[in-house]
Amino acid sequence: MRFIPALAVAAALACTTAQAATITDSSATVGLFFGDIYADATAPVSSGPALTYASLSGGTGYAPMFAVSLENGSDQLLFAETDDWSFAGGNTLSFLFDLADSSAFGDWLRVTFTLAETVADPFGFDTTVTTSAQMTITSGSDIPAVPVPAALPLMLGALAMGAGLAARRKG
């Protein structure tokens, strides 16, 4: 019975997917011009894969509207596109990217800029702003729901292990 904890650890490691990462740059440059955005970070600090450059570009006149690129030297580690963005008012602009299943960054990527200046409408036709920003990129994986029939053997195994430990303490 001593192999069961080792088996549980091996199963958990086998199910491990992409690792979540947090990438920040406190001196990213953001340009908002007539409905378009161009933002870049030349010194991103990453808790995941090493990066040397991050950029986001696009605007409301494109389909899809926005694209993000993460690079390490001459290699492009990630390129993704989205139409999903939000503006929290004032100075916080955020973009959510769905990633391919094989991405090293997981299933999703959120790029958030906290602008140094307050902006009324980041993609308004009369908006022309160049400012610095705190850029934060977070990523992660969606945890799929486990159907009850698939979870039943796990629950029974846990109950059996608990019963075995209780019997061992009595004996």
C-alpha cells in the first residue's frame, strides 16, 4: 500500500499543463492615436519564460482588433489576437487573449496597462496620447470540470485510503 501516495504524485505530475506566468514592466510605452493602440515593453520581467520584448497593437478598425507578441531575443514565443478588451475608466485598459492548447503560457493571457495619464476614451477618434504605463501580463490554464463518473473512482479511492488509515491506527 506504500505505492499509492507515489502513484498519486505521478498522476498529478502527468496531468500538469502549462505553467502560469506573470510578466511586468513598469516603464512600458503606450500610444493611443485615433482609435488605435501601440504599446511596447523593452524590459519585461517574467516569472515564466524569459522575455526581452512585449508588444500590443491594433485598434477598433481591425478584425481581430488587437494582437500581442512576446519575444525572447530573435524568437517569437507567442503571438495571439483578440477582440476582447475592457476599459475600467480613467487609466486601466485590459485585453484578454484565448490561447491555443499547446501554448507554453496556458489557456489565456491577460494584458493590463495602468496608464500614467487619465484617458476619457482610449479608442475615441479624437484621442491622441503617448504615455508610460505599468504593464502586467498574467496567464493561466482553465481547469476543466471533472464529470461525476470520472471522479467517482477518485472519491472511492480516498474513502478506502481513509478506512485503511483508520484500521491501521486501531490495529
